[in-house]
Amino acid sequence: MENQIFELQYAIDTFYFLVMGALVMWMAAGFAMLEAGLVRSKNTTEILTKNIALYAIACFMYLACGYAIMYDGGWFLKGIEAFNLDEMLASSAENGFGGDSVYAAASDFFFQVVFVATAMSIVSGAVAERMKLWSFFIFAIVMTGLIYPLEGSWTWGGKDVFGLYSLGDGFGFSDFAGSGIVHMAGAAAALAGVLLLGPRTGKYGPDGHTNALPGANLPLATLGTFILWMGWFGFNGGSVLKLGDIANANSVAMVFLNTNAAAAGGLVTALVVARPVTAAEIFAEGVDRASLQGMQVTATRGERPVHEVAPGVTVIGQVPAGQALTRSGARFIRSPSDSCFMLPI
């Protein structure tokens, strides 16, 4: 009977990983819609091509070498299909019903690979309308096949930084769902890109004044925000890493609740303060960004899921919303030209 319970728990946790990964994969569609809506119409085809291609590149490179670099697996996932029922049951018995989760290795890879694509999507939005298509693809290969796996190995992989020191043991670094490992990595690469490439054509006039470059399709951008909002439930909810017992199931429910509350808090704050700060055409962009910023800063970072009641998390989500609105207004002054406003995400 005990073995049957462990088998059921294994199946539940594996299925949970796959479903959460599918939700995060759906964020790729959200980024594509968001970026296509915020660029000028002449660049829509290129930004859509970049988004679908970067997802494919991320999946291939992480499969070929990224997962091996990050977690010491085999190249091209060699051996990941191996399955031993007796070893699985022994590991489950050792961990206990409420201990660490035991799940299929392939489900872990799938959940990890969609995070890689998310980091690269942040770069895509920031450098939109400036970076040549094939130059972007070459950087995507390096980012997803080497840079992200390397910094991921120093954090979630538990390896020392170039064999010198440990971020976790030496500095107390902890990242619950990838606020630093995924979003900061993407933002750092994006910032380097926008500083190197310079502003978009038409951003500044001959006398130095700043021109507004409104997006071509704000309804599409707003739909993309809703899809990202939905995908974030998988991003944060899946990072609990287990569903098959009461305590962890409750943690997953709280993560869903607080992720939603953080986004709502950020957006409500934007509605309250954005009007006197920004112009009407930037207002929709500002509130979109505020909701995403609330989710990323409040619910994605940290050591473990935030278990405070939703009103408290909602208040926390209002803080990054103010930053998002400030960045939205800053588009009218000379600053790094972030095409789709990705750096705060």
C-alpha cells in the first residue's frame, strides 16, 4: 500500500511540473503579443519572428548543453530517459511523504527550459527595432547555451563560482522562483544591449528633444499582459517543486493567491497615480508594466513562498508599480531606450 501511495505522489508531482511548465511556456506567447503591440507596425513581423525563433533556440541549446552545464547532466540529455522503479520507491521512502519531491527527470528539464526562454524574451523586448535578426539569434545561442546555464549552475545548481566561492553558503544568496536567476540575468543582458545599440531611430530630434514612439497595437499588448499574468502562476507556483502532500499543496495555493494579489496591487497603484504622471498614450503601457512588475518583485523573489495574507502582499506589490510608472514617464527624457519597457520586469 505504501508503494502505491508513493507511486501516486510521483505521478502527481511529475504532472504538476509538466502543467506548470506549460503555463510558463504560454508566457512566450504573452511576450510575443506584448512586444508586437508596443513596437511600430513596420517592425511587427520581425519582432514576432524573433520571439518564436528565440523559444526554439532556447529549447535546443538548453537540451544540447545548457542543462548539462547547469546540473551536471549528460550532453543532449543523455540518460534522462532512464527510470528505475525500485530506486524511485527507495528515494520516496527515504524522503518520506512530506519530504523532498521525487519526479521524472524529463519533467524537471521541461520546467527548467521554459525559464531559459523567458530570460531571453526579456532581451528581445528591450532591443526591439534595433538589433539585426541574425545578430540577435547568435546572441540567443550564447545566452541560452552558456551564460544562463553558467550563472544558473552557481545558484540553483549549487556549484562554486569558477571554483572560488559559493553564492549560497558564502553570501546567503537565495532565489525562490528566479527573480535574480531569470529576470535579472535577462535584464542585465538587455541593459548591455540597449547601451551598446543606442536609441531607436526617431527617438530623439536634431535638437535633442525626445519623441514619443507609441506602440502600434495597444489592445494586443494588453492581451499579452493578461497571458503573462496567467503564465506567472506557473512560474511561481511550479517553483514550490511539490504538490503531492497537504503542506505543499497549501503552499502552491498561497503562491497562486499572492501572485495574483501582487499583480492586482501593482495595477491598482498604477491607476491611482499614473494619470498625473504620464500622458494618455503611455498610460496603458504603464499599467501593463506595473502589474508585471508587482508579480516579479513580490512573488518571484525570496527564499520560500510568501505566506502573508493577500492584503499584505498587495501592498508590497504597489512599491515596484511606482518604479514601473517612473520608468514609463522616463521614456520622455534621455535614457537607455528600452523599446518594450522590459528592464523593470
